Amino acid sequence: MEILIGVLAFFIGGLLAWFIITQALKSRSRKIIREAEAEAEVIRKDKILQAKEKFLQLKAEHEKEINSRNAKVLAIENKVKQKETAVSQRIEEYQRKKKETDAIRENLDLQLEIVERKSEELERMHKQQVEHLESISGMSAEEAKEMLTESLKAEAKTEAMSYINDIMDDAKINANKEAKRIVLNTVQRVATETAIENAVTIFHIDSDEIKGRIIGREGRNIRALEAATGVEIIVDDTPEAIVLSAFDPMRREIARLALHQLVTDGRIHPARIEEVVNKVRKQVEEEIIETGKRTSIDLGVHGLHPELIKLVGKMKYRSSYGQNLLQHSRETANLCAIMASELGLNVKRAKRAGLLHDIGKVSDEDPELPHAILGMKLAEKYKEKPDISNAIGAHHDEVEMTTMIAPIIQVCDAISGARPGARREVVESYIKRLKDLETMALSYPGVLKTYAIQAGRELRVIVGSEKVNDKDAEELSYDIAKKIQTEMTYPGQVKITVIRETRAISYAK
């Protein structure tokens, strides 16, 4: 019984526990549901608010875009209206001008008709007057016209000749004065140092002991050096000096530099000498090109062919009557530029031709040709302008001058070479040339005395007034000049002045 009561109590307790738990779970479930519903409602309201805000934003943007489009449309409409107004105004203006033009045309047509009527009337009256004049004068209108034309031609010719003579006389006076001014200004504006080249170079050494090493055993070193350079090396009793003798300055320079390197290095023997000479020769060739480039840059002469640049650089080691050829060419180029500027010609071309005018002297091609002709051929070969080539070839009158630059080159070359101190000659040849000048002039009949002055640039000839008249004096000056030009060699030009004077002497006692 007790067991049954215990089981029943346990069963009833379990039912109660299940009921209580079930009720608690239901209550919790309802609470969770209510909370979920409340949260869902909040979320739904938030979403609705977000949707409303998005809608309002889209609506505002849409309205803004519509307003913008409306503003654009309104602006376009305004522009169209303005254009319509402008077109209407132009149409009205065109119609007004058309009316004015039509009125002017009608007026012109009317005036043309009047002019035509007057022209016909004038022609008729002119014809009547011509017929009346022909009947009075007894000649036709064509005959009278020819007579008047001939009279006017003769009068015009006389006046023109008088006018031409006046112009020519004035031009001669002014041209002479202007030419002197240009030459003087050109010479004064160029001042360069005069370079006197010798046939020998002095090589200085620290002590006389080095002379023995340069000579070598049985003279083999000095012979090797002379054979490699083509320079005569004179080793004498001159203290601390060796003389290098050669007519070619480039050879002397190569020998000098080679000797300097050999003495500095200390190894002097035939094999070393040949190696050093070859190395120095290449250095000198490079220096020649560099000198040509530097010269062309200094003078503003651009675009020269590389071979022409090399020839310009070689001028540094050439001389003419003791005047350094490169210095002479630079001076001539500057003189040409100044003179071309004074005359209103092309300055750059004149300077270019002045620099290149003596390149024939340093070229190894066709040595039998005159240097001016050879220089012209080289300029043509390396694509220089025809006027520059002609100026180079004509600066000693070997070819005809065809441009205005050519006489400028000739004059400036003479100015550079003929100015005092620019060039020198051996004393014996200089004295002989002066004596030959005086002797040649003395050989003419009527010549009493001759004087060579200004270093042979001028020859003054004094003639007897009773044997030579004024006309003969002019002919004598011309004949002496032609004979000097054909039979003698001289730098620059020689001026021949024939002096004829009459002296009347009386004594008061």
C-alpha cells in the first residue's frame, strides 16, 4: 500500500512538474514572441523611414535635374530668340542697303548716260577743232604729233645728258671719298698682332748632358729623329739649346714636341723615337682639327665641311712672307665682315670667304695650280656657295669676278698683307727688289730720278719738264705699272707717282 501510494505520489509529482514546466515554457515563448514582434515593428518602422528618406532624396534630385534641364531649355530658348532678333535686324538692314544700292545704281546709270552723251559731244567738238587746226596749219594731226614728239625727245635728251654728267661728276667725288672712308674705318677697327715665323725653332734643355743622349751612339738617335720628322737637328756649342731647322712649321712643331716627350721620359733610342714621333703626329693632327673648329666658332662661320675645317687648322703651321697664314685669314675675315657691313652686303658670306680665301696654300692636291684656283676648286668640291667659290678664285684675278663679295676679299687680303709690319722678307731680296724698282723706272727716257719709298709700296718718278709733257707723264705712269706687274713679284701693290714740275729761277741783284 505504501509502495502504491509512493508511486502514485511520484506520478502526480511528475505531472505537476511537467505542467509547471510547460506553463513556464509557454509563458517564456509568448514573451519571446512579443519581444520579437516589438523588435520587428521597430525594424519595420525604421525601414519605412529609410524608404521615405530615400524617396524624398530621389525626389529632390529628380526635381533638381528637372529644374536644371528647364533652366538649360530656357537659356536655349533665350539664345534662339536673340538669334531670331539678330537675324531679323540683319534682314531689315540688308533690305535697307539693297534699297540704297538700287537707288545708287539707278543714279549711276543716269550719270553714265549723261557722261556718254557728253563724251560723244566732246569727241565731235574735238574732231571739229582738229579739222579746223589742220586746215589752218596745212598739216595733219599725226604729222604735228610726230614733230612735237621729236622736239620733246631732243630737249629731254639734252637735259638728260646734262643731268647724267652732273650725277657722274658728283658720284666720282662722293665714291672716292666714301671708298676712302670705308677702307680707313675697316683698317682702324681691326687691330691684330703680327706673327713673324722663322725657319728655325730653339729647343731649350736643362743641361748639356742631354745633348749626348739625343745624339746617341755614333749619332743613331739624331739620325732616327731627323729621318722620322724631316727636320734638321743642329747640336752645337750653344749652351742649353738645340736648333730645329726646317721650312715647314708643322714638321718643326712635331720635332719639338717629340723631343720634349723623349727628354722628359728619358728613354731615347730609335724604336722609341719612331713611336713618339707617330704619337705626336697624331696629336698635332687632332690639334689642327681642334684649331679649325675653334677658329670657325670664334668667327661665327658655321657649317664648314670637315675637310675645310682641317685645312683652316693647318694654316696655323703655314706662313706667307713671315706672316702667319691663320692669323692673316682671321684678319682678312674680320676686315671683310666690316667692309661688307659698311657696303650693306651679306656679312656672313663675306667673312666665310675671307677665312677660306687662302686654303689653296695648305692643300696637298694639285700643287702646280695657283693657290687661288686650287682654293676655288676645293670650295666647289666641298659644296660651298658659288659666290664664295668665285671670291676665293678671283682674289688674285685668276678668274673673273662675278659677285660683289669678290672685290671685297681682294681688297681686304691686300690690306692685311700690305700693312706695315705684317710681312717680312729676307733683307737681301728686299733690297734687291727696291733696287730693281728704281732701275726699271730709270730705263725710261726723260726720267731723272727714282725713289722707292714706304718699304717698296710706292715708287716716285721725277721727270724733266722739258722732255715729258703732262700726257706723256700719265702714259709713263701706266707703262711702269704694267711692266712692274708683269716682270716683278711683290706683296700687296706698288703705287707709281710721276712728278713733273717746272721751276722758274731769277736773282735779284
